[in-house]
Amino acid sequence: IVIPTHIGNAHHGEPVLSKEKAYELTINAPLVGTFYRASTPDGKPFVAIGQRVKKGDVVCIIEAMKIMNEITAQVDGKIEEIFVQNKDVVSFDQPLMAIAQNHEA
């Protein structure tokens, strides 16, 4: 019997979050599909690490059943880390990016 653990091991392409960094907020995949950082193969990525985004900005695309689904930021903030690579298959609710929320009033 094999009992899978997610502590320090990558399983089936899932990202491993370092123990040193615990992110308050992540942008998670709302569906299963293929992750794309840009709208075209040679296009500029929607976001980069360190980039500020506003709520509603497109941060990536997930293709499912030949439909391109735009994934948007749910809050204003800064992209802290991107956990998946372009063209990776992602699972439902898999963290895609970490975002530091702006706490400005």
C-alpha cells in the first residue's frame, strides 16, 4: 500500500510549496485543463513575477475541451510566484500563482 504525501515530494506534476513560504492567497485552477501563460504561443505572458494586477485582470488561460477559459485575479495585488509551467496540465483547485493582496484603503 502506498500512501501519498505532499510533504517535500512532487506527485504527478503538482507543485511543491516550500515550507519557508506560506502564501496567504493563491489563484487556483477553477477547472481541469492545460495552463497557458499567454494568449498565443509566441505572445507575451499575461503576468510575470513581481507584476501588479487589478481585480479582473487576466492572469492566464486554461484550455479545456478546446475552449480557452480566461482566469482572472480575484483581488488587487502583486504576483509573488508562479507554480506551474506553460502547457502543464492542471487539476481542479490546483494553485497556479501566489498573489500578495494590496491592503490599501
